Amino acid sequence: MTLYEKYPVSISNSLSGNKELFTPAKAPFVGLYSCGPTVYNEVHLGNLRTFTSFDIVFRYLTHIGYKVRYVRNITDAGHLTNDAGVGVDRIEESAKLEQLEPMEIVQKYTTSFHDVCRMFNILPPSIEPTATGHIVEQIDMVKKILENGYAYEVNGSVYFDVRKYNEKHNYGELSGRNIDELLEGTRELDRQDEKRNAIDFAIWKAVSPNHIQRWNSPWGQGIPGWHLECSAMGTKYLGDQFDIHGGGMDLKFPHHECEIAQNVGALGKSPVRYWMHTNMLTVNGEKMSKSKGNSFLPRELFAGSHPLLAKAYSPMAVRFFMLQSHYSSTLDFSNDALSAAEKGFKKLSNALTTLKSLNHPGNGTDDATLAADLKRMVSECYQTMSDDFNTAKTLAVLFEMSSRINDFKSGNLKFAAVSAETFAEFKNTYIAIMEDVLGIKDEESHNQELMDGVIKVLIGLRKKARADKNFALSDKIRDELKGLGVQLMDGKDGEMNYTIE
Ligand code: AMP
Ligand code: ZN
């Protein structure tokens, strides 16, 4: 029996509004898609909350035995400053401001996003497709939508005809918005002459020749509409209908609503079986966002350099802070909450280190009460995670487990009172839930990895210096590292290694 059969997962499906039993279309395979960042600037802590939540979904489903294909895209074209399809292209705007090429902006912020993910122990997805790498697929989708009569072309742009779509389908089914109200509400506000109705949205947008990012299409040069990339890439890698699609609550409308309409309009099928939406990270009750000026960046957190921060916090303390609430609740930032998370993280991570050093001697027999207690906690770890990924409740179980760990260490609990099997199950579960599922790693070992990486970079530079016969530099690197207690050793084949005194 697999863990997912033993502990069936339930998910709050934003489409139905109900918590539903999760049954993948083709178990053990699971298709998971989450909207990735628009790489026009650095991600802030609010964005990271959402990426961390889907990292947990990916990790947990994988841990319990599903074979998950996780697709998280990179938006590197088509995302305008206004979601209604007007405004300027975010990447082009940053490129102008920073005096770089749009693709330099994309490269710079994709690299920075990956660095931040590594720090927060957010795993790379199985596939990380980019919008610019899927222009052909997006043009094909626009063609299909046009063929099916759900879009129209004006001056080289193609708009999705929401009113027409709604004659047969239900625009608003995900967000609960009423189309008549939408039609009413936006008529006056948005004087977009090209569109038949203000709520129509661009699936292909003509751009002027001075727009650097632009592609040829049957309608002239332009860029894909932002919502289109997720429709095209989701179905390309996960099929016409896949299991889970996630994103922040703010993407429900219009982004995800439009995604459904595009898929139905092109392929005749609603793309997603379970929609998941994470709630917002707030500051004093307000959504954290760059435009509100209340967002801080990961590097500001580590340095404690933002006015809202009382001190610096480590990535794992921040990750822990995020896991202390359920993804569907808002999470309010405060220094008190982060300091409390720091303490909680230390407690659980100290227990992890202790547990790793505890080895059962092999000659115990289960005391019925103790064994039942340990087994209850093991199964509660899985029950809470399977219950809509409730990390907050799982952490409460881990705190309980950490007390038992300390009791085994102090001798309050005796190994003789528990069988080796029961202890092993308890130990393995604690380690697996902490490390594999919640992705909480011991910061010491993280620092160790970092140090190892840095020394290897220096070894590489020293090798290069020697190859260039720059012995003054190669000796300087060796001597200065020695001064710090790092002894480099030259191997026979030119390989170098090191020891730390
Ligand atoms: P963006 O790069 O703006 O498309 O955002 C990337 C992801 O972060 C999306 O899934 C957003 O919904 C999410 N997001 C943005 N702001 C917040 C916030 N304050 N709290 C949680 N998630 C957010
Ligand atoms: Zn998306």
C-alpha cells in the first residue's frame, strides 16, 4: 500500500469551493502547474509565500508516492502593467529603466529568482518553460480560438470575445464574477475602442516597431497576451486536462479565469481538475506588493535593512514562518511573528540533530501506551499534510515529537520500552517530514554547503592562476586561505582538495 492510498489527500478546490478528495486522472502520475514569476524585477516575500506553498504541494505529493510532473513557468514576455491588456510591457519598461536589453533583464531576474529559491530551499520544478520559448504554441492557440469563433482581430491584435464565449460557457465560473456586472462595470471606465467589450482581453497584441520584444504572426508583429502562455504551456506539458493548477489568489481573476476561457475556446475542454489558490502575505493587513511600497526583498530580510524589519532573519526562519499558517489563510508579517518562528525553527531543528544521533540499541519491546503514542504522531503527520497540505497542524505534531526526542535523549523515555521498528518509524517520519516534505534544513549544514561552494570557486581560480603561470596570485590564494584555517592540498593529477583546521 502506498502512502497516498493510506492517507488520501484532500484539496480545497477553488473551482467548486469545496474540499474534495484528490483523485489524479492517471495515478500514480500527477500533473501540477503553478504560475511562475514575471522576471522584470526581484521577487518579494509575498511572491515567495506562493512559491513555497506549491513547493510543499510538489514535495508532499512526491513523498507519498505520486510521480509528479511539476511545471512552473517563467513569464518573460507579454505581461503588461495593466491586466486588462493595456499598459506597457513590464519587461520592456524595466529594460528602459535599467538601460539593458529585455533579454538581459529576463536573464538577470531569472538568475536572481533561482538564487532566492535555492536559499529558501524551494526545489526546481520538473519543467520551467518560458513564454518566449513557446511563441509558436501560443500562435497556434490563437488560431484555434479564432477558428472556433471566440476571438476577433482588430488592427493586428486579437481579442477574446467574452460575450460570445459566455453564450455557451460560463465566464466567471472560477472567480464567481458575474458577467453582466462586469460588462456594466467596465463599460464607462475603459475606453478601449478596439475591443467590442471592455472585458474582452488580448490574446495577441500588436506592437510598434520600436518594441524590442516582438514576433511575427499571421496578424503582423506582436506579443502574446499574458494569460495565453499558461494555457499553451500547461496543456503542452501536462495534457488538455491536468490535475492541479495553482497560483496566488490575486491571479484568480482575470488571469486564471481567462486561462479557462482560452482552453475551452481552443480545445473545448476545461484545463484543470483542481484549482488551488494561496492567500496573500500582508503587512499590517494590506497585501504585500511592490506598488504599495510595503514589500521587502529576500536580501533585505537577511540584512535586516528594510525599515519594517527590526533585525535580520535567516531563510529557514522565514520559511518556517510561512509554514506556520495554512496556505489559504492570509499571513500577516510582523517582527514578533518572525522572532517566534525563529525560536520554533531552532527547537525543531535541534531536535532533528539530536534525533539523527539517537540510535536504538535493538533490544526493546513495545510498551503499549508509548508505542501507540509514537505511532499516533507518525500518522498525524500524514493526516494533517493530506488534509489540504495543512503545514500549520503538521508543525504542531512535530513540536510534540520534538519533546519525545528530547525525552529519549535525556533518558526520560527508555529505548527498552519501544521496539527498534517502532522507533525507526518515528525517527524516519520526523526526518522525512522535516527535510523532504517541509524542506526545513539545518542552517549549519546549509552554511557548510555554501562554504564548500566558495572554497571550490577559489580552488578554480587558483588553478587558472597556475595555468596562466601567475604564481604570485596562486600563492596568495593558498596563503590567505591557510590564514583562515583552510589548507589546500595539491593532488598528483592537478586536482586540489582542502581540509579545515
Ligand atoms: P507575479 O510575478 O506578480 O506574477 O507573482 C508571482 C506569484 O506571487 C503569483 O502567484 C502571485 O499571485 C503571488 N503573489 C503576489 N503577491 C503576493 C502576496 N502578497 N502574497 C502571496 N502571494 C503573492
Ligand atoms: Zn499563469
